[in-house]
Amino acid sequence: MTQLAYEASADGSVESTDRASGMETRVQAQEDEITLLKASLADALRRLRLHDRLLAVLKQQLIAVNPACAGLIDQVCCHENAKLSSSFGLDDGVLQRGSSRSPQSVTAGTNGPTARSTSAEPRPATADRSTQTRASEAGWDPEPNAGPHLDDALHPRAKLRRAPSMEEDDDDLEDDEEAAEQEKEPSWTAPAEEPAEGGAVVGVRGGSRSPEDADAGAPPNQNLGPTSSAASTVRQGPQKPLPCTVSTCTALPKHSLVVFRVRRNSEKLANLKGQVKRLDKKAASSATLLNHSPSFENRAKELVAIAGSPGSRRGTYSQGQSIKMFIRGRPITMYIPANIQNYEDLKMELPPERLELDWVYGYRGRDCRANLYFLPTGEAVYFIACVVVLYHISKRTQRHYRRHTDCVRCLTLHPDKVRIASGQTASVDKDGKPLQPCVHIWDSGTLVTLQHIGLGTFQRGVGSLAFSTMDSGAFLCVIDESNEHMLSVWDWARDSKQAEVKSTNETVLAVDFHPSDSSNIITCGKSHVYFWTFTAGQFTKKQGIFGKYKKPKFIQCFAFSLTGEVLSGDSEGNILTWGRSAADIRTLGKGAKETFQIMRQTKAHEGSVFTLCTLQGGALLSGGSKDRKVIRWSADLAPEQECEIPEKFGAVRTVVAMAEDEVLVGTTRNAILRGTFSNGFVAVVQGHVDEMWGLATHPHVDSFLSCGHDRQVCLWETGQHTLTWSVTLEEYGLCADFCPNGSVVSVGLSTGRWVVLDLLTAEVVSESVDGNEQLSVMRYSPDGCCLAVGSHDNFIYIYNVTEGGRRYSRFGKCNGHSSFITHLDWSKDGKYIMSNSGDYEILYWDIAGGCKLLRNRFESKDREWASYTCVLGFHVMGVWLEGSDGTDINALCRSHSESVVAVADDFCKVHLFQYPCPKPKAPSRRYEGHGSHVTNVRFTHSDSHLLSMGGKDACILQWRVVRGGTAAAGSPEPAPALPT
């Protein structure tokens, strides 16, 4: 069945392969977790054995100190012996005491041969261990280096010290030989030959221990070392070790004879030995695995923390040293700096700083029409993102209408030239709930909202708007962006819909009331011009007849002549004059009514005619796309003047007449030009055209640099709100940073190449290539001696910088991230780097030490950073909302005063948090204005302003930072909450 499924569809095959690969990755991760748990289990078993041995030693000490308690301990030991017998299959042993036996020789037992005589001193081992018959040495082990063995658990009375055999590991042999060399006191020795089954092993205590030591009950050394990898049991030459039990519990005087009755049980002993060896090998292999894998080491630490700390179970505070946050289920450990004494007592408050929108860079001309008007006050009205801008051309000041909750798509001006209607698109909030589009009617003088209309009526967004003219603008016509492009007429003052009708399934580009008859409405768009009649709440539609003229693909725009004729511009570059004509009975049949037909066709431009504007004297202005010309026509459509705008500004999108002969021209490359036909045009508003990511502020002066997917690199001046220079590169830029000396700026591109530009000439003074993937971050060290380049190939490239930022040489490469680099910062001393990656890693690097990865992140908890742009870190942990998926925050920036941090999120918002912000659910000040994900934020060098950059909205917002108190009087109030 699997093979058939793969043969059925290539797409299904790829999807199944990806799914299988993902499952393999998860299985491997689970196996790694199991390996760590097995290692922890083996360690726990070793600890249990250690406690058992310690218990046996403590019993020996107690008997040595107080022989009178031997009877009581004997009862306890007998109870334990019964458990050991049932566990290991041992016969009850017999402990025999003899006071008249000679310490020089002993008899092994009735069934065994006679043991060789031995002295109290330890007998050295021969070189050939494979043929040597060694006796087990039992007794107190006074050396601190001699570790406990498994014999202690099997012998509650005595700690057996065995000679090494060929069955042991090399490490164990070396440990025992070292212990034997360091031995300075004789121990209990039990020389014996191999006993037969049921025989006895006999031990004699001997040595030079003083009576004072014996009377004082001097205890053995309690420094229990690590366990060996092989079981430590009684060795009888090459024989297998024999477990034994102690049948009585009494004090052992000097030179007393101890006889242990044992029974062979080879099968159970082999099982026991095998289990012990397997556990030791598992522990050794797990230890090796952890030593060679930093990720395993970190995960093992996390497992220990999770298992041992109730706070870490909740994913927060952990034993006063670290705290965990979870992103998409992945724990990220943050170490608490030493200067924070009590993390739980920290209080997160709103920052005293506030933001006021100071300036908006950009204009939306690339994909919107009806987007530029001129007011009698001398202000140009246009929009970008969620902001409607009122820009005073002469005074060079801006005011902003900020009540929209998503991108503005269209504007229209009331006949009184004061009131404005603006329509927005539909959107969703951060929880995925739809936000319905609507139309705002507001006063341009006071920026007060007069009415909201269309909530719950329009779908997807508002595409076109128009006020009626004859009745003083009492009605508003709206076309939404649904499939049927619903046409509706509203009594906007009463928020009352008068009528609604489906217009067409084709694209609708423009709508307007006839200036002399409010019951007539015209719409145009893809392959159509419709003439609507609105009476008694009903619509009647008549389609324009092209007749003998070629039907264009698009009717882009239309206007009205002074005589009331409809003039339209199409995609063929023609201006068509429409008029009423009697019905042609021969063509349309009997009973046909009057029609609207083309009366005249005038060739105007190469390419489309994007805009038409009627002047007061009856003249007409037209704007072309391909030829980029603005042409002035007489009332009878005779060309009078023309002017071509520079190619870098794009095609003409809209034309608006100003006072006298001046004209405002909006272009498709998001620029607004001002000028005359005789003197030409200059840009008064400029901006980017496509998505932006790169943003950097100058270290000494009030300027900043931006770059984006339109391949433009722009240097702006924040005080005068002007564009200093702009260059176009071969690839688009994604990141940038100024050299600390302020003379050059580096820009990272989408192909792995990066260039260095001179700020005065905008010329490229240096360039280099790192990998073949896009670069995501450029950052100079505080002293300007190094440049760090973060790439999507998972590496950070380090360069030495000389000659004032004009010469670069590769110093090293930071290799350790498992995903692409997203953010990085230098320490204040310029020796270390903190970096984030796409898989939510936080790594630290010793650059001065050779770009080495600092595996112990705890050592970096108190390090001070020259900048803080990493989105993951202890000091900014509180900026993350609960349930964040890791992409909710695109960028952040700490102020130079280190008192506040600005955050750019994925929900079109800019936030201000206090700094540091290490606790979850920290409060923030939230600011709206962007119509797309906010990609970057930066403070200016003096912290006087904050720059925020939108993604798809191609908008840069400049915010004024207000410290303390309340916002300045007259600032826009927050946008009203709209029902969903």
C-alpha cells in the first residue's frame, strides 16, 4: 500500500518523505533522552550500592566502639541475612571465633587443603596474574584512596579487599595496585586456597595495631571512593567469586579467627556479575556520550533540574540560579545574574518613557489609486500602512490620523475640502480572529473621527470611495473587495445604508458620483465601464459600448469634463470620451433605450493611462505609466505641456493640482514629487518599495540607514526628515551596521556578499563574501576593531577591521549553531559575543580566545553587553508572551541608557518594556501604526527617537521618546476598539 501511495502522486511522495524524516528526527531525540535516563538510572544504582557499603562500615564501627551491642546488631544482621539469602541464594554462613589459634597458619576447612602460612604483612602479587592463586584479604582499609566494593554489601561485618584478577578492567587493576602501594597499615588478611563446596574461607586478623587504637575503636577511613566497574567479591585464585553471608554479629578481637561457610551458585553469581558489568558499561558509555556532546550535556542538566526542582516543573524559577522559558515546547535555560539577589521579589512595571509618532517615511503608490489629495491648508493627504499623513508642503511638518486598525487602501475628499473618508482592509488579530474592514469619516482639521460605517458589511476590504457632489456630500459610495465587488450607497451622517448591489466579478478600480447628478454613479475596471442609476433605493446598470473601438483590457481611471462628459484612461494609452446616444434600433432591436458610447478616442501615452485630473479652467492632466510623462491637455484634448519624471521614481500613479501651476505627482515607486512643467519635479516624499529588514542608526549623529528587498540602501536624516542619499545594489540588503567611528557602514546582502559604503560618497570601499546564503546580522565590536557577520549557513564570521573601517581580514569563524543566525551582540570589552539562532539557541563565544564556543553558559550570566538586540536572553525574557511560537518577536533594541527596551513583534505592534525585563507577563506600552509585521527597531544615538520598520508595508515610523509625565497635549488618542 505504501508503494502504491508513492506511485500515485509525486507530491504525496515528497510529503511522505518529509514526514518520515521528521519522525526519524523525533525518534532519534527520544532515543537520546532514553540514553540519558539510562545513565541516570545506572548512577542511581551505584549510589544505592554505595549506601549499602556505607551501612556495613557503620556497623563495623559501632561494634568496634561498643562490643556490648553485638547481640542487638546480630538480630538486625540475621534479619538482613535472610533477605540476602533469598536474593542471592546463599546458605546461612557460620561465623566461628577462636582465640587459641596461631596467627601464622590456619586450616581452610575439612574439605579443603591446608592453607599456606602467611605473615601479617600483605603478600605481593606475582607478575603472572593468570596463574597466581591469590588469597582474599579482608579487614579495615585505612587508605583514603581505596574505594568501597561490592563485598561490603555482601559482608555486613567486614570490608573485603581483593586482589585484582584477569577478569577485571585495566582501570580497576591500576586503582588496586596504587592503593596497595599507598598502604601503610596492615589490613585484615585471609590467605586461603580454593575451598570445595560447603567448605569455609578462614580469615585471621593480624598486624601492628596498638592496643590504644583497638580500645578506642579507631574507625576505618570513611572517604568512600568511586565504585569500580567490576563486582568486588571474594577471589579464590582463578575461581569465580563466591558470595557469602555472616551468620553472627559480634566484635572481632585481635588475632581472632573468622570462618565463612559458603556455597557455590554459579548461575546466580554469573547473573549478578553480568548485571553489574552491564550497568558499569552503560554508565561509562553514557558518560563518554555526555562528555563529547554539549547538547546532550545541556539536556542532561535540564533533566536533572526538571526532576529535582518544583519550580522548573512549572517552567519558571529553578533553585535561585536559573529560570526556564518554553518556546514551542522547547525549554530555554536562563541563568540569573549575581546582582539579582531575590528573583521572586522583582517587580515588572511600565517604563516611564512613552512614544509619540514624530514622522512617517514613505507613501503607498505602488498598488493603490486615489491615494493623494491636496487641502486648502497647504497639506498633502496620503496614506501608508495604517496611518493617514497630512504633510504640510511648505512648513515640512506632519500630522497623522491613526485610528485605523489595518492598512488603509483608499481615500476620498469631501466637497467641503475638510472632511475625509478613508477605507481599510480586513485583517486578523494575534489570535487569528478576523477584524472587519470599515470606512472612517473624520475631520482633517481636528483629526476627530466623525463616523464609522460598514462594520460587518464589507468583505476583505474597501477598494474605492466617493462622496456625492450635488447634495453637499450627503452620500458616500463604497465598493468592497469581495468576489462580487458589492456597490453600496450610504447616508454616512446617519450610518444608514441606502442600497446595495453586486457590481461585477471583475476587478473594480474606481468609482465616483456624477458632479451634476447624484443619482448617477460610474465605475470602471477590468474590461468594463458601468453607468449606474440610483433611484428609490434601486440600482439600474448600463454598460459602456465600445463599438468600433478596440476594447482595452483595463479602464484604469476616469474624470469629468466641465460639460459633464466622462473621460476615461485605459491600458492602451488612450483617453476615451463617453456620451449618451439614442438607441440603435437596427442593432439593439425595438424598445432599446439610450446607451453610453465612445464619442472620441485620443492617443495620450505609451502604456497605460494611470490617472486623470480636471483643472478649474477645464484643462486636463494625465499621467502615463511606461513613458512616465505628465501631460497637460486643453479642454478639447489638445496637448499643451508635458514633463517626464526621472526613471528612479517609477511611473505616474496619480496627479493632483496645487495652487497656480504647481502639481503633486504620486509615483509607483512610493515617491511624491512637487513641481511645474517648466521647472521640473523634485521629490518631497520618498520611501522604500518592497519589504524591509535592515536598519541601523549612526553612533554620533541623528541619521539612520535602511535597506530592503527593493535593493535600495537609503541614508536618512532624522532631524530634517530627509533622504541624504540612496544607492541601488545588485542584490537586496537584509542587515546593516555603522562602524563606531561613523565613517562607513556595512550592509549584508541576500547572496552571502556584504559591502562597506562610505557615508559621504555612498561608494563601495570594500566587499567580501561569506558562504552562499543570506546574511542576517552585521555587528561591529564596541572599539571598531572587529566585525561579526551572522549568516544563514549557521556560522558567524569574524573580521579584523583596520584603516578606519576600510580594510577587512578574516580572523575566524564561530561554528556551533545548529540553525541560522538571527541576532548577536558584543560584550562591552569586545572579547565575547552572545548569539541567537533560528532554533532558539543562546550561545556565547570567546572571540579573543580564538572564536571558541563557551560551553558553560553559567559563566556568562554576569557579562555586560555593549548592545542588546538578541531576542532571547535573561534580561529580555519578559517581553515574550505566553504561548509564543518563537517568531512572534522579530527584533528588539535596548536604549543606550539601558533603561528601556523596544520590541518589534509579528502583529504590527511596537512595544516598550522596562529594562531589564526578566519576568514573564511584564507590562508594556503598545503602539500601533504599522500594517505589516514589524521587522526591526533601533534607538538613535541619544535615545531621543526610536525608528521602527515595517515589512510588507514598506513604512518607517520615527517615534519621539518622551521621558516621564504624560504624552504631549494634542497627540492622537488610541484607536477605538472595533467589534469583531
